[in-house]
Amino acid sequence: MLLGLRQSIDNIDAALIYMLAERFRHTQAVGELKARHNMPPADPAREARQVARLRELAGAARLDPDFAEKFLAFIIKEVIRHHEAIARKSTGPGAV
Ligand SMILES: O=C(O)C(=O)C[C@]1(C(=O)O)C=C[C@@H](O)C=C1
């Protein structure tokens, strides 16, 4: 019983890792595009739309919308950190 539940949890955790890796691969490309076009790393208007959408989805999925919002904010904070690093690399010393 406990073992079976834990096996499912492990599978779901693995799926989350793969999904996050895919998400970060795409946001990395967004970061490079933004740096090339001198766009700011963060887009608060886009984030507001994402929060509204995910809160709605969370409600429908019976997941705490506050948790969904915090989870998204946690991920986006890391993405913005990556975007900033990419922008620094493309404008800093040694940039071509
Ligand atoms: O869509 C963008 O502009 C992104 O940079 C991606 C992303 C995200 O991780 O979803 C990250 C930062 C922005 O503030 C908004 C969204």
C-alpha cells in the first residue's frame, strides 16, 4: 500500500523534473532572444496573465490556487535570474 503509493509519487516527481527541464530549455531560448533584442528579463504583464490562468486551472484541478501561484513565482524567479545572467553575458566584457 505505502510502497505502491510511493512508487506513483516517485513517477510523478520524475515527470515533474522532466517537465521542468523542458520548461527551462524553452525559457533559456526566450532569455537569449530577449538579450538579443534588449528586452527586459521580466514581463510583469505576462506574469499576471499566467497567474490568473494557473489559479483558474488549480481551482478546477482542486489544487490550492495560492500554492499554484507560489510555485509559479518560485520558478519564474529562477528564470529571471537566468535571463539576467544571459543579458550580462551578452553585454559584459568579452561579449561579441
Ligand atoms: O515569457 C517571458 O517573457 C519569459 O521570460 C518567461 C517567463 C516564464 O518563466 O514563464 C519568465 C519571466 C517573465 O517575467 C515572464 C514569463
